[in-house]
Amino acid sequence: MDKSLKTGYLLMNIGTPSEPTVKGVSTYLKEFLSDPDVIDTNPILRWFIVNMIVTPLRPKRVVPQYKSIWTEEGSPLLVNSEKFVIALNEENPQLMVQVGMRYGKPSIEEAEEAIDGLLESGVGKIILCPMFPQYAQATTGSCISYASKILDRKAIKYETITEFFREEFYIKAVQEKIENSQDFHQSDLLLFSFHGLSERQIPRLDSSGKHCLVD
């Protein structure tokens, strides 16, 4: 097969602590919150917030929450991401898919080895696939920015997927998840909630300047 016709896929997510301990969570939070795409404020203020407030205080409070969802196999996010890749490869053995986490393990930097492996398999282009339905600077934006620097350095062709919340496959998957939920059938109300965005980041998504926060 022509090398230029073969495509590899890098699935990206925010990441997870390596273990549900104070040390593991502290390391993860420090890396995560030090990203200017996440806390886009003055670098000195960001350093103070992360190193003097969040990292010393928050891990002890959230470790019990991490322990409550941790599985024998490890972090649910990482375990399910790896199972997703296996399922994709079983469905279509021709797909060449790897996982890279923006923070924690396996990091996108560590995924360089996987990217090199894709190239050795004859891949001519890589699709960056952040696993977030809607675009946000702190998630999709940060993942693409970081991964693209690696690919640019290696002179690798790539394309990006920035959102998929309108896609039928995603809407149907959410619908089936709800319809097959026992909790849903036993409830009187279905409430959707979404992660918020920093107000100052919203206008950056509106290049026309006519829609976001005009009033």
C-alpha cells in the first residue's frame, strides 16, 4: 500500500494520576494546573496558586474520591481508553491507533514512541483525536497544541478533530447509554450538566466577534 494512503490515529485525553495517593495526585495536579491553557493568567500568579495553594492542600481532600473509583486494573480513564483502542482494532484491524494523555501517564511525549511506531508501520499521516465532544481551550486546545509541536518537529503530516458533539454516532451513543440505564428508568427527571468555561476564553472561539458576550 502507498505509504501516503495509510493513516494513524492518536486518541488524546487530559490524563490521570498514576496512583490514588497524595503523591500521585499532587504530581498530576501540578502538571495539569501549570499549563497556561488551563489557568491562563499571569505566570507568577499561576505558579503561586498551583504551588502554594492547590498542590499542598487539595490532594488530601480528593484522594478518597480517586480511591472510590479506582479499579484493580488501575485508573478507569486509562483502562477504558486502552480497552477502546483494543475494540477499535478488533473491529477494524487496519486501523492504527494509539493513546496519549496530555498529563500523567502515558503522556503524549511518551506517545512519541507510539508515533514512531506508526511511522515505521508506513503511516503517512496522523489524525489527532482529542476525546472531548465540545471544544475547549483547556482540553482539546491544549492537547492539539502540545501534540502538534511534536509532529511539526518530526515533519509529520497531520489533521485534527476538534469536536464531534453534532455527529450522529455520538448522539446515538449517549441516547443508548441513557435508555439502558436503570437509574434513568427509576427517575422522574433527567438533568444534563456541563463543565464550565472561563468567561475570558469564550470570545477566542468567536473569530467574527459578533456572537460571544457581545452584550
